[in-house]
Amino acid sequence: MNPHIMGISCGFHDAGVTVIDDYGNIKFASHSERFSKKKHDPDLCSEIMEHAQKFGNIHTVAYYENHWLKKYRQLRAGQHVDMNLTLRAVLKKQLPRNLLDKKLVSYGHHKSHAANGFQTSLFSEATVIVIDAIGELDTISIWTASYDRQGRAKYKLRWRKGYPHSIGLFYSAMTKRVGLRPLDEEYILMGMSAYGKPKHISGILDKYIDSISTQTFKENMHMGVPADFLGADADHYDIASSSQEVVEALIYSVMDYARHHFPSKNLVYAGGVALNCLANRHLGKYFENIWIMPNPGDAGSSLGAAALAYGKQINWNDASLGYNIPGKYPVRDILDELQVNKIVGVASGRAEFGPRAFGNRSLLADPRGHEIKDKVNDIKRRQHFRPFAPVILEEFADEYFTMPKGFEKSPYMQAVAYCKKPNEFPAIIHKDGTSRVQTVPKDGSGIRKLLEEWLTLTGCPMLLNTSLNIRGEPMVNDINDANRFEKEYGVKVCS
């Protein structure tokens, strides 16, 4: 069996594992939480490590950040740090014994983010922008990336912003301020923003933002903000709206700086902040071509670390890289259930790598019914204001949505678009009239065949698509998870 590289990210939140072979093929990539059943599991559970090793003999283990630089930042921040604890000693708690004697390499946190994006893109060169809460010291970084004559990826750090000035920490602090879980429910804050008004922008700027144009903060927001910031009775939706407006201004200032200082028309955008699909809708104003890898956060950096160890372009096909439930995609069973009950689960093929489901671990529904949105939110135990995404045949996207520049094709739900016929599809329209669109090309996939058959039956080229999980739990991974979901929540899951 060919030798393989294992990339790992672990120890803080959302541990992930990637295995690639020596030809740049991704053999496996998944999240520890899917195997341990612990949401946002920071550690590499034994189940995922055992499964990952089935894909090949590992000769190199690549770690996603600089162990000593992170310790230095923690020491500066006043945290207790054991400076005698080496990376290999830390990994004794994470790796099985047979991997501890393998070659161990590590890379900077932001460089792993950058590689996760650039080396899975089709670009020969690009400007790479990383925005997250915090790496070791960096919170924003801008790189130029290209390949040399031997095909090896080359990165040059062009600009950086250091801790504690952090767009990601700001958004997490405001997530906590409205009673949500930071480093988990930022996407809910984004959804809430459509229901409020940006009344508190001046209050946020006066207290915390020194400069939008330089992304400089007046205070360290790592520990959050006071519970009475903006007033104890301030409307949470207005706080969400104001926070979203501020974070967009900060993100666009980074994009504008990069556009003017570096010549590439290609943007690779990485880091957890790249999941803010509401902000992403305007990225086409700054760059002509955009690639956001569908798992741009820390779990995805397991792939980034493996890519850096490999050194060349990775063969990226799609996000179906995780645990496999074998068998033919159950198109007929799904259609039958949709026609009768309007809502159906699907757990088939390889699980998606990333926080979003694209058809293999999805809860699907007819988008045309007025009652559907509330029913699906009830099933998932979610707040009723939460939006849902449409999955649509790619060739119909322009007929039904005003797709934003740079996201005319959007296979990974990375930007919102306005629906041209909102009255026809109430289940996938958010309060602000937007939808987080997933387009499906003519790729022969199961979800493609399903949509084609659905179109023939109904004349509708789209379905509602959300991840097959309950709020607070990981996405369904294996057949046992699927059976449990069906039994406990009364929704048929087709496999």
C-alpha cells in the first residue's frame, strides 16, 4: 500500500483528521465529533484514528500549528503554560501508539489555513486571506501563493494583524453577548441579524473599534463583553444586526487593502470567518475569482497541514471525504417520501467534510409549502427564525436567484443570494429575502439525479437542504446514527 500523510488539528476545538496519499489524493477527511458524538470535540477520538488508518500506511504526521509560538502567546496572555511540554508529549494523548514514532512536522496556524485553501483550489497563483479568531499570534494574514517550476507551493506572508486585534474574537464576543455559545453559534447570530436594525453601530465603534480601516480594536475581546454592554435591555436582534454590519465593514477593509496592494485577481479566503456567507456576498467587488474551501476552519486545517507536508497541489473533487455508508443513492425512496410527507432524511455515501451538508447527510424538504420551514425547525429543535438553504440544479440558479458576483456557481453554500420568486418558495427565504444557495452541476452525483427526478415530477428544480442533525449534536455519520435519528424524531431516513 502506498505511503500516506496524516494531517491533524486538535487540542482546542473541532478536531479533524485528513489522510492523503503521495500522489495528492485525499483518501479520507473528517471531524472527530462525527465519531465520538461529542459536538465540537477538541480531541482525536480513538474511533476516528482507527478508521483513518484503514486508508493507508502513515509515514508522516502533520500538525496544524506552531506548538511553541502558541505557548508564547498563552504566556503573554497570562495563562498557565507548561513550557516543558513538547508537541510530541502533547500528541501522546491524541495519537495511537503506532503513530508516535512516525515523522512529525508542524506548520503555522494561518499557513495551514492558507494551504487548505490554496492547494485545493484550481488557481496557479492567488492572494490568500486568512481571518479567524486567533492562530498562535495572528488573527488576520494576507499571503501571496503560487507554484514553482517543480509544482511546489510557495507562500509569502505579506501582511498580518496580531492578537488581540481580532475580527473573529469580536464576532464571538457579540455571539456570547446575545446569549449564544461562542465558537459554536456565530452562524445563529448571522441569521438573527436579518430580524434587527443596526442601532448599535456607534456604540460598538465608540467602545471597541479604534479603526475599521486598520482592523484595530481598543480592547481585548477574548473574554467577551460585559452582559450589560449596550444596555441590559438592548434587543438581541438589533445587537446581531449591528455586529454583522461592523464585521462586514472590517472584512471588506481587509479585502480592499489586499486588492490594492497585490495584483492577483484570484482570492483564496480561509479561516473560520470565511463561513460568514452574508458577508461573502460582496467579495466579488474585490476579486474576480473566488475559492473558499468548504471547510475553512480549524478542522479543515488538518487538510492544510497535510497539504503543506505533501507540498504540491491537492486533487480536490468535492467535499464527500468522510465515513462511507455504501450503496446506491436512494433516489426513488427519497422521492416517495417527499411526495407523501414533504420531509425526508438521507444518509448515503461519504459524509461531507465541513460544517454543511450537500446531499449525503441532509434533511430535505419541499421548499414550496408555507408550513415546511417551521416543521423542519421543530424537527431540528431550532429557533423558528433560523433560515434554510435551497439546493438547486445549477442551470436554473439564475432563473430563480440573483447570484452574487464570484458565486454564480455555488456548490458549497458560501454566499447568500436574493430569490426572484420568493412567494413560490417560502421555506427557503430568510427575513431579508436571501437564501444561502447550493448549486449542483451536471456531475452525476446522487443529489443531482434526485433533483432531476424531482424536476420531472413537480416542475420544481430545487429542494430545501439542511444538515441531518439535531441542534447541539454532530451531523449523522453512520447507519446507527441514521437509525437513531429516524426512531427518535419520526422522520424517515433513506440510506
